[in-house]
Amino acid sequence: QVQLVQSGGGSVLPGGSLRLSCSLSGGVFTNYNMGWYRQAPGNERELVATITYNGITNYGDSVKGRFTISADGAKSTVYLQMNSLIPDDTGIYFCNAGPRGGSKRYWGQGSQVTVSS
């Protein structure tokens, strides 16, 4: 059974940086496409960034140029480096994994990110 365990997050001033981590267990990391999604209060969950099993990245328009997704296969971990944070980045961030060619999706437990002065 695939499990995703997230770490990181917290509170930061506007303009600050945070890094989220998500470790996958119970599966072969390189067989999975990974991603980060977020949900603000009263809003639907939205795409933040994705990275395919072979390293192709994609970003939501609101985070392009500020956030970077990366993966470390040796650690079975995907990261989200968030720079130049703004209050609209506030929300719960969820790690996501989906197997290559498959439809099943797995979710991490969520990490709170709060950007406020």
C-alpha cells in the first residue's frame, strides 16, 4: 500500500520561503508521477506543480517563477521549494502520487502553509 508522508510548511512573512517534502513508501518511486496541490478555505483544490516519473515539470500559473518542484529518486521524495510567498499562497498543501499509466491517486496528509504579516 502506497503511503505519502509530508513534512515542512508553517508560517512565514510575505516574501519569505518554505520547503515542503513528501516521501513515498510502499511503491517504486520512479514508477510514479508526483505533484503538489493546495486548497484555501472556501476554495477548490488546485494544481500547484507536477513532475513526471521522467522529470518533466508543470506549474500552475499563479506559482510559475516562484515555486520549484523536484524529486530525489534515491530518497523517494518530492520537494516543493516556495519562494517569494504571498498571502494568496496560504492554504493546505497536499502531495499526490499516481502510477504511470494508472488512474489511482494517493494523497499525503496535508501541510498548512500560512503567509501573513
